[in-house]
Amino acid sequence: MAADQGVTRRVRLALLLTPPLAWLIVAYLGSLAVLLVSAFWSTDEFTGAVVRTFTGDNIMRVLTDDVFRTAALRTVGVALTVTVVCAVLAVPIALYMAKVATPRLRLMLVIAVTTPLWASYLVKAYAWRMLLSPEGPLSWATGYTPGYGLIATVITLTYLWLPYMVIPVYAAFERIPDTLADASADLGASDFATLRMVLAPLVFPGIAAGSIFTFSLSLGDYIAVTIVGGKTQLIGNIIYGQLVTANNQPLAAALSIIPLVAIVAYLLAIRRTGAMENV
């Protein structure tokens, strides 16, 4: 009887997991496989049609072309900068929300942090384009604006992805018992020492979780840089240009390997810190 119940549970579990696993394998891993394979194809110079014959020219071009290499390094730098800025902004906000604010104020702050997620991506990006314009409100109020370029791209991406950092850091702070901070204070530690030696190690998994979102989303973004980046070229809009404007799908696929490798390397680096085990 017990054996039959065990078999029934396993069958139900298999039926429950089969659809999402099938979707993951076919739609996600399958598309990645096609991407990797198409990177070794070429295009006909006259018709622009994809020629399905094996060649390593696209990979070699990606590795040796200075434009692509510079754009790749710039993209990783922007993604890391956005991640660091989001973490610096998110920690005090999340700390105040979790440990200082009253329950009513905490609810209002959570709503304030998450509300921008409901707004259209394009609306938010174009709003920053207006703010950063040389004739925009920022220029009127302060007499200075960074204009369109790399700084504007970092500012816009930081605004877009900040909630993805605040929420996991807030959740990490909220899980920490207040008695730990009280015990640290009773032992003579200052507020800064308590934050650095007691709270920071416990909150780091939340920062790591948020950084995965901010890094990966910044790495693959190509719309914000098109709107506020001016002449700035990141790997995302270069891929878009090769795919749509130049109609060179194999080269776009080869370029797409760069952010894929970057995010895998980032995940491995985060995993080595041990933070992934506590996320």
C-alpha cells in the first residue's frame, strides 16, 4: 500500500514538473543552442540570406575587432557601475525601511519603491531624456546637465533597475533580528561597527541577489542607450544594429555570446563568494 502511494506521488510530481521543464528545455535552452549554432553561419554578400555552412569568421571578427572589444568592455563597465551605484543607494533605503520606519511609513516606502515597476519602460526612459536634455528641467534648476552620453546611460539604468536591488536588500534586513544590533551595542560597538561587522555579512546575500538582476539587465539593455546614450555604443545596440539594420543574423548571434559569457562569469564569481547558498 505504501509502495503504491509512493509511486502515485512520483507520477503526480512528474506530471507537475514535465510542462515547465519541457518549456525550459525547448524554449530557453533550445533557443540558446540555435543562437550558438547560428553564430557559425554566414550571410550571402549579395542577397543577405543566411548561408548555413560552418565558418568561424564571425567569432574571429568579434574577438579581433577593436570596435566590438571596446563596446564589450564598456558594456561590462556600465553594468558593474550601475550595480555598484544601485547597491550604494539601496542599502540605506532598505535599512531605513526595515529597521527605522514605522509600519505605516514602511508600507508607503515599499509602495514608492515598487510603483515605478508598473510604469512603461519607454515612458521612464523618455522621461529621463527630457530631464537630461540641455534645455530640460535639470538644466533650468541647477544650470548643469550631463546631457546625452555614458553618464546619462548610467543614471537612467540605475533608476530603471534600482527597485530590483532595494527589494532583496530590504528583505535581507527584515530577516535580521533586532536583538543582534542590540547585543552589538551592549558590547560597545558603534553604529558603523555594527553595520560593518554584524549586519553587512547577513545582508550580503540580498545584495548579491539584487546585483544579479541589475548586472544582467544592464548588460543586455539596448533601448536606454539608444534614447539617452547619444553616440555611446554598448554591445546591446550593436547587436540590434547588426540584426535589424545590417541584416547580419550570424554576426549578431556571435556578438550575443559576449553578454552570455559575461553573465555566466558573474554568476560563477557570486557563487564563489558563497552568497548564492543563502539567497
